[in-house]
Amino acid sequence: MAAKKTSQICIVTVTGIDKVGIIARLANAMAGANINIVDVNQKIMEEHFVMTMAIDMAKADIDIVKLKKKLDRIGDEMSLKITVQDATIFKAMHRV
């Protein structure tokens, strides 16, 4: 029996002008790569869309480099700034 792979949590941040379909587009991209979305926090500030998404890449069909490329394409198509970081790096960078 194969050992169960532990979680590989990454944080995706998305900012840009709000428009229909942002969350749907990102959720479909994650599902298509077998990436589990474990948490989403989203706000609209005036016309600006701001979202953080915690994802688990433990069972993903792609690595983080390929995910970044996929999200860059979506960001370009939807005029969004999308970043993805390993959760431990994200936490270290945002420690006060």
C-alpha cells in the first residue's frame, strides 16, 4: 500500500478590477489540475476584487511552476494579478 502524501498547502492571492467569473475560472483551473481548494477569503473594495485562496497540491497533476504559468495566463486574460506561494513562505513573509 502506497504511503499517503501529506498536505502541500499553497496560498494564491488575486487582485484586480471585479468582474463576473473570477472565482469560477480559478476554481475550474484548480479542479482541472486535481488541486483541492481548502479555504477562500474574498472581498470587493469599491470596484477592486481581492482574494486569498488556500490550496492543497498534495494530489495535484502539476507542480507549482506549471500552476504559476497556468495562473499567469488566466491573470493576463482577465487583467488580474495572481500569485502563488508555498504557505510556509507566505507565512514567513507576512509575519509581523
